[in-house]
Amino acid sequence: QVQLVESGGGLVQAGGSLRLSCAASGSIFRWTVMGWYRQAPGKQRELVANIISGGTINYADSVKGRFTISRDNAKNTVYLQMNSLKPEDTAVYYCNAYYSGKPFWGQGTQVTVSS
């Protein structure tokens, strides 16, 4: 089993920054993808950004140029640096990872951007 523990959410004014962290522990073998999704009230969960083990990084169009995803392999941790935040970035952010071909999710962390 794999545990994903998120941290770093909170309340910030528009234009501000937050950094999310997601630390993986447990049976963390054969990592293939690690990243972040978000879900706003009344909307479907959507991909924000992810890193694929071969080095590919993907971003949603809505966050390109503002968010940066990175991974510390030694710490099995993925980060999401969020700059120039907008009210429409308000959502619960979920860490997602694939280990040994199986998907795992974190519990979610709330990000609220006030206008």
C-alpha cells in the first residue's frame, strides 16, 4: 500500500503564491506518474500537472506559466509551486501517483484564493 500525504494548502489573496507538497511512503516501488489534480465545487476533478518517470511534464492550459511541478526523488515528494493565483484556482487539490501500475490518491488539501 502507498500513502500520499499532502500539505501546503490555505487561504491566499489573488496574485499570491502557495507551495503544495505531497510525500509518498509505503510500498513505493516502480513509480511511473506523480502529480496534482483539483476539484472545484460543482465541477469535475481535473489534471493540474504531472511528472512522468521518463521526464515528461504536463500542465493544464489554465496553469501554464504560473504553476511549476517538481519532484525530489530522494524524498519521494512532489511539489506544486503556484504563483499568480487567481480566484478560479480555488479548489481541493489532490495528489495522485502511480506505483506498480496502481493509482493512489491523497486526502486533498484546500486552496482558497480570495479576490
